[in-house]
Amino acid sequence: MLAYAVKRIGLGLLILVLVMVAMYAAVFLVPGDPATVALGPRATPELKRLLIERMGLDQPVWWQIVEFFRNALTGNLGYDVWSNRPVSTLVLEALPNTLILGLTALTVALLIGVPLGCLSVMRRGTTADAIIGVLSVGVIAVPSFVVAIYSLLLFAVTLRWLPAIGAGETGDFVSQAKALVMPAVAIALGWIGYIARMVRASMMEVMGEPHIRTARSFGLPEWKIVSKYALRIAIIPTISLVAVGLGSILSSAVFVEAVFARPGIGKLITDAVNTRNYPVVMGTVLIMTAIYVSITIAADLLIARLDPRVRDVFRG
């Protein structure tokens, strides 16, 4: 288990390095002079030069990458070009809102998707199974920002049940919960379909196993067989899907936060890209990638704990 964990952590670190190298390469592929975009066309050459030097863009790319990782190892992700505040402080201020949104969306998806997948197996071949299948595929095909826009128009503008923008009043739990409903549902809707289909497919394989047939021979109710014996094994592939899905959910949060004007990583990185504030962009991407890699490694270790065959395949 230790060797497996070391290999997964090493692979995660490699992913971090490759992502940041790709980000630095993208900086030089973005059209337009970053200083001109940030300062405007009337900025003096001297002011542009100072901004370029402050962001470190006057150095070779390989040197910028080395300096970035050297500083990152000490916890220094650079400083915001405009406010001169540490990038780590800006990210840590915005991160809780995005994590709350992402985890709430994931919780909603699991609480609805897993029971739907189980129900589909218990009613396989019936009208209920067909309806769940159609609905699952249908919601998968709808982008989260489309759901966000239409839910905003319906529940905030037309019905006025929920607030249109913002994250609610500070310290007011009810206000914050209301502001969280539409963004969380907009992100979770597609993942409900993914999880339901994954649980159904995995459970259909498990339902043919000898221990399931034995449980049936003892006359156990179908719901008990599904929930107590089949789901424990069938949920393993779903754990991998959830780990990968959380990264996608956090990415979707960027667009949803923009639609609902919620403070978070989405607003932070969007503003930084628009103003060519590269230290904030790099620091934010590094932290979000590190979170995604950490979640993926934790899911892999959990799966390896539940199913030792995974470790054997990786070792082989």
C-alpha cells in the first residue's frame, strides 16, 4: 500500500509541474501585449516596462518556471500586480465560497443520483427504469451555465423565490442557503445523471455475482440486497467518477459564479485574466490543480483500500 501511495503522489506532482509549464507557455500564446492590455493604449513605454518587470515577464520562460516553483515551495505564490497583496491571501479568501458551492453540488448529486441508480436496478426493464434512463441522459447533455441562466430567469426574475446574485448576507445562514440553491442545482444536475448511470451499470454487473444469488435464496428483500450487499461493491467505480467529477464541478463553478455574480475563485481568476494579472492566474491555477490532484489521489487510495486488486494491477 505504501509503494502504491508513493507512486500516486509522484504522479500527482508530475501533473502539477506539467500544468504550470503549460500555463506559462499559454502566457506567451495569448495575443496582445499584456502591459498594453492591462494599462491601456495610452500608457507610457516606461510604465509598460515597469509592469513587465514586476510580473517577471522580461525573463526567459524556463527561468520564470524555476523561480515560480522555488518560491511556491516556500509558500510564496507572488503578489497581486495591482493591490500588492499576496496571491495566497487572495486565493484563500475566495476559495471557501467555491468549495462550499462545489461540495454542496456534489452532495446534491450523490443524494439524488445514487438512489436513482439503485431504483433503476430494482425496477430494471420497467417504465420507471426507462424514465430514469431518459432523464439521466437528458440532464447530462445540458451545460451547467445553461441551467444557471434559465433557473435565474425562472426562480429569481419571474417567480422571485430566490435571490438573483451574490452569496447572501454575511452571518445570515438562511440568506446564504437561499443564494446557494440555484448555483448548486445548476452544477449538480448533470452529475446526477452521470452518477445514476454509473451506479446502475456497476450494480447490474454485481447483481449477477454468487453472493447476491445466495442472498436472494435466503429470501432477503430486494431493497436490502441492493443497499447492503450490491451497493458496497458497485460504488467503487463511482468513487473514481466523483473524484474526477469534483474537479469538473469546480471548473463549472467558475462559469456559474459568473452568472450569479458570486464571490469565489471564478470571479478571482476571471478578473485576473481580463487584466493580465499573471501572478494571480498562476497562483490560483496551482492551488486549484493541487486540490484536484489531492482529491484524485485520496480517491485512488480509498479504492485501493476497498479493492486490493487495484494495487496489484498498478504494481504489475
